[in-house]
Amino acid sequence: MGEEREGGGISGELGQLGAEDLQRLQAGLRQIRDLHDRMERLLEAVLAISSELELNAALRTIVEVSADLVDARYGALGVLNEEGQFSDLFTCGVSQEVYDAIGRMPTTHGLLGELVAHPRPMRVDDLTAHPEFRDFPEGHPVMRTLLGTPLLVRGTVYGNMYFADKRSGGPFTGDDERIIAALASAASVAIENARLYDRIRRSTEEFQRSLLPELPDLPGLHSCVRYRPSSSVPNIGGDWYDAIVLPDGAPCLMVGDVMGHDLRSATVMSQISNMLRVLAYEHCEPPSRILTRLDEVLHGLHGGPMATVLLARLEERTGEGWRMRWASAGHPPPLLVAAEGPARYLTVNGGHPLGVAPELPRPDHEQVIPTGSTLLVYTDGLVEDRAHDLGQGLASLARTAAELRHLPVEELCDRLLCHRGGGDFADDVALLAVRLAAPGDG
């Protein structure tokens, strides 16, 4: 009986299978293995997409990986704008000659229009037999099968993905549809996050700009201000600029930076800048004394927030220029760009920041600013970044400003903001530039 059991085991059962049964079993095992491999590749794709920070690169990866996983000859991912029209398209398997013949963007007619109007998965085994089919435009590849799915998050349609013609022939399958649905979810979340990021960035930048003043007409000066938010969210911070004409007629320049990079910093910035404006206008005192008064008020009312500030008065206009008197509360030095010669920093004892010890004295400084010179006061975001130390940033700004001194002051400011990193900043930047006119020039 033992021999009978041995002969009746698995080997015996396999021996009793017919050739057709064995082929079905082998086909089933191959299908399981193939599905396992596809799921493993799908997981790797999703992980790769999740680590991609740039939206366009992520969407290109999604459409390429999706086409590969479902063995599609052609693939596309279309992004819709808020009006429901295609605003961007990422494809694979489509040549430049096709784009030249039919254009880059698809239309929302025919089967693609159906996918937009009724955002649900679509599998079509014979395109030409579908009631919504429209003839292919001249130059378009002839396609026979289609697999499409919407890019959908919480009822909002961000676009769609669609694929045509399996390389191996035959129609798309339910497994293909499920794989594409998974990758469509990743694409939808990536687009939604990018748009949310952009809305936050624009809202915070608008709020920040609403806190900054418009410059008055400063007699004898050609002035320009620029503000650039940090390139990272929240792109809101505590940098500001200001300029007023004092009761004695002297232009007064102010620039400051509150420690921190959030909504509270912006609120404190608004409080400090408004206090400084009032104190400078009401008290005809040296700049150092104005900063000391400001520090005392801030300690009494707000507990002494940390900030750096530079305050300057332009006085005694003569044929040679203007006499500037200024004081600093730990702020980067002004940059003097004369009409000739190298640009130089007015490097002096910068004093201690606001919020440290209001009883400590701060020095005043004086400098004749020659007629035709340009004076730059700024916050440290203009000269600091992760790739360079402060000394390198200061040297770069001085070189660039000297090279561009011949430009109108507005263009000079724009070029200075782009001179490093293409205008992307790790910290927000406030820049105030004044060019000193000769007597009789305004």
C-alpha cells in the first residue's frame, strides 16, 4: 500500500494530466509570475515618482512607465487647465514629425472629449467602431485600441491618461486598467499638490507685498525698490524696505529683516516698520537714537523681537554730493556704487540687532555720497545662499553692481536680483536703491 501511495502522489497526479491540462497549468503559472513582476515594477515606479520633486519630470516618468507596464506603443498624459482645456501634454512613442503635422495639444473632441466629459476608465477594443470616434487627422498614427483613465482627486478632474495599441497585439485587459488607475492616482496627487503649492505661494506673496509701502517722491534721488519672496513655501518672511521725507526735507531710507520665516515674522515686520516710520518722522534725532528708541518700545510692548535694521538720513546736499548719516542694528552694510571706480561697502561697526539689549549704545556713521553714485541697501537674502558663504555673496554683488552701474536704476535692480541663482532665493530679499542726482536735476 505504501508503494501505491507513493505512486499516487504529486508525481503520479502530474503523470495523469493530459498535455492540454499541463499547458493550461504552465500558462497559469506564467501569468501569475508575469503579474507579480508587473506589480513589482508598479511599486518601483510609484516610489520613483514619489521621490521626484519637479512636476513635469514626474509626469513624464508616469506616462513612460505606464506605457511600458501595459505594453502600449503610444502613451499620453494630458493636463487640463481650470477652463477644462488641455494646457500641457506628455507623451511617449510619438515622433516630432507627428507634432509638426497635427500640433502639440490634443482637442477635447471625440473619444478624448468623452473622457473629459465623463471622467471614468475607458477600454476600447476597436476605435473605429466606437460611436464617438472621429477620423484621425492627417499625419496622426493609425490606432486600433485604447485604454484611458481620468486624473481625478476628490471630484476635481486634472486631466487624463490614455494609451493605444499593445505592442504584442490584442486588446487591453482588466489588469492593464488597474495598473493605469494606480499610476493615474499618483499623477493626480502630483498635479494637485503642485497647484496647491502655487496657490499658497501666490497668496503669501500677495499678503507680503501688501505690507510693503509705495515709495514717495524723494527730491534729488532716482529711487527703486524690489521685493522677492523666498522660493520655498511658506514664501513669506520679515524683510522690508521703506523711505520717507522727514519734516526737515531730508530723505530717510530704511531696510530691515525680522528673524524667522513665517506669518508671525511678517506680522512683527509690519509692526516694527510702522513704529520706525513714526519714530523717524516725529523725532529729529541721530539715526542711532531712533533705533534705540525703537528697541526700547519693542521690548516694552512685544518682548523684544529679534531684527536687523539699517536707518539712513541724506543731509546737506552740495555740489559734491550728499552727506549720509546712518546707524545699523546688526544689518549688512550699504553698498556704494560710485560713477567711477570699484563698488565698495560702507563697512563700519554694525551695532547689535534689535531685541538683544536696548540699553547698549549704537554708533552713528557719516559718509559723503558723490553725485551720480548709486546707494544700495538690502537684506541678507541677496548675498547669502547655501552654496556660498557671506563673503563670496558680498563680493559677487559688488562686482555685478559695478559692471551694471551704467544702467537705469530700475534695470540695475532687476539684474541684481537675477545675478545669482536665476532669481531663486533661499530667503526673501528686500532691495532699496537710490541714485543721487546733481543739483538742478530733480
